[in-house]
Amino acid sequence: MSYVFERKRTASFNFYTNELTGDKTTLQGINATLASAQTICDGVSSLMAIGGNSPRFEDGVRTVKDNVYEE
């Protein structure tokens, strides 16, 4: 018995915007197929800078969903 994993194309990226209050921001539509965490972090930093936010974040977590099929 074997399984096939199908990775979704998009993921979410969640990070703390305020460590003192525990506020978090979640960005949807982050590329889920990229293997390099640095590339993803650079992209998120660029998006935050465009929005006028400080391009830095704490404890970023990327969530990727996979579909699993039994073959």
C-alpha cells in the first residue's frame, strides 16, 4: 500500500505583530511549493513594507495543506 501526497499551491503565513499583546497577522496566498524559507520570508517582508508596516516579524509559521490519496 502506498500513499500519494498532493501539495496545495497556496499556504498561509502567520506571525506575531505585537509580542506584548499576542496579536497575530495571517497572510493568505503564500506560495506553498517553494522550499526555501528565506524566499518566503523575503516575500512577506516585501508585502509588509508595501503596506507601510515594519518588514519584520516574530515567530513566522507557514501552513501548507496536503491532500493524501491511498494508491
